[in-house]
Amino acid sequence: MTLPIYQVDAFTDKVFAGNPAAVCPLQAWLPAETMQAIAAENNLAETAFFVPRPGTEAEYELRWFTPAVEVALCGHATLATAHVLFRHLGATAEELTFHSKSGPLRVRQQANGQLTLDFPAQPPQHLEHHPDGLLDGLRATPLSIHAGPDLIAVFDSEAEVRALRPSMTHLAKVEYRGVIATAPGSNGVDFVSRWFGPRVGVPEDPVTGSGHTQLVPYWAERLGKTTFHARQVSPRSGDLWCELRGDRVLMSGFAVTYLRGEIDFN
């Protein structure tokens, strides 16, 4: 048995940057333990698996796995999946719909080559106290803390976020999916971030779409605007053009194919 596989760099227009994701097209679901084993073997932040939805056009079921767990929402691997469908598998619809554990997610191809994700907004809530392990994990003290699916630590400057050298051992004890460090940006970038997720097997994610479903509502309230140029300042780095539209977050970015191949089960 062989299985096609693609590796795509998302939220970038050049290889060796952005966030790499593996994408595996399927005709029917494999056992969850097999998909988890493939994700662990790939050892990327996410591996996406999708199957066509029966009786529909341009609609698919989509699931994502880190090397350690299945997750409920992933932005960059959704972008990568749409790229594979548009670029390699002949999709011609203006918009693709992916049915997931987080509901329907839509991706539209723009004239400039960007892909736009339409995701549910997840506004974070302010916390009065630092969760156990956070300060030891970040090795720095943020200005404020906010909580959604991830814990958001707000800093005063981009330089502070770039300078973080966190302890993954301590961050793994923080009882949230991941920890986001964020601060105002510069030179036309509205805000920057980094995302750490040792609890889910991803020490640092290069560019995190699902994190921006929380960051965009936060920065919209703080800055009094609804459109943003965001940059994730991980070592690989990546750019997102975002908009808060009601209870949805639109995130646009480029994607490029790094490799195409086959997984051989024989």
C-alpha cells in the first residue's frame, strides 16, 4: 500500500521559511493510530489528512495530527491542504470547505496567489494571575496574561519576544495547549508573536494560524482596528494578513510546495 504525501511551507512565498506541514490525501479514513504514527514519523508540527465529502463538490473532511496528538484546529496545515488541492490536485472551485472538529473552515484563492482562511474567532480572556510554570518557562515577565485555547503572554516590545529562550520543561507544565508570546510590531507590522507547545509535541511552531484566531481579537480591541499585518518571529518566520470580521478571523498567506512523494506501507 502506498499513500501520496506532500510537504508544503505555509505562510511564506519561499521554501525553507514559514511553517512546514505534511498533507496526505485519502479516499477513506485510515485508523487514527495509523495517522498518528505517520505524523510522528514525519516529525513536523502538523500532518493533515483529508477525504472528499460524499455527494459534494469542493468539500472535504479534514483532520490534523502533531507528532504526539490529534488537534481540533490548525491553520497552517489547512492552508497547506488547500494549496495541494489548488496547485496539484486540480481543484477549480473559488472556495473550498473543510469540515473539522472546529466546524466548517473555508479557504478562498486570491488573484495575487494568496490563500485566505476563514476561521472562528477565539477571543481570549484576561487573567489576573500567572499560571504555574509560566514565568519559569518563559524566563521573562510579561505585561499581561490572557487565556483562550492557548495562554497569551503580552510583552512591551518585539525585541523582548525575539529574545525569549524558554524552558520547554517548565512550559510543558502550563495547562494550556500552547503559550503565545506577543508584542507590538514595527516597520508596518502591527504585531508579532511566537508560539510554544511542548505539551502537544511542538516545542516552537514556526507560524500558527490557530494562534491568530486569538491574537487578532486581542489586538483588535487593543489597537481599535480590524485589519492587520502580523508576523510570527520564529527562526523560520512567516507573515499573515488578517481581518476580524464579526465572529470570524480571516487570515491570508502564501504557500509553496517543498516535496511530493509516497509513503510505502509494504
